[in-house]
Amino acid sequence: MIEKHIKIIIDEKACKKCGLCIAFCPRKVYVSSEDGRPAVARLSACTNCKLCELRCPDYAIVVGGEDDE
């Protein structure tokens, strides 16, 4: 089995704390931090579906992975 490497970048300056990424994530990867911004809590659960990235109205989330050759 090939191990996948997923990276999630949250632009804190662009994020307006709407919570859509938390609400739309089917695997509950995100939690709300004390200041209301999303925080990655379960990176290993991420399936790279990019629903959080697609739903973010501020383009504050980028989900990427390394392609294994």
C-alpha cells in the first residue's frame, strides 16, 4: 500500500472564520480554534477530497498532496 502525503495550508490573513470548511469536511479533519479559525486536528483522516478548498469563499485553504512515482 502506498502511503499518501497530504498537506493543508490555511491562509490566516484571508480566512474570515466562516466555518464552512469545518461544516463541509466529511471526515471531520478540522476543528474550530479558540479564535474561531479552522485548525487541522486529524490530518490522517483527510482523503484529499478538497471540499473544504472548493467551499471556502475566501480561497483561504489549499489542499495538496505529493504524487508518488
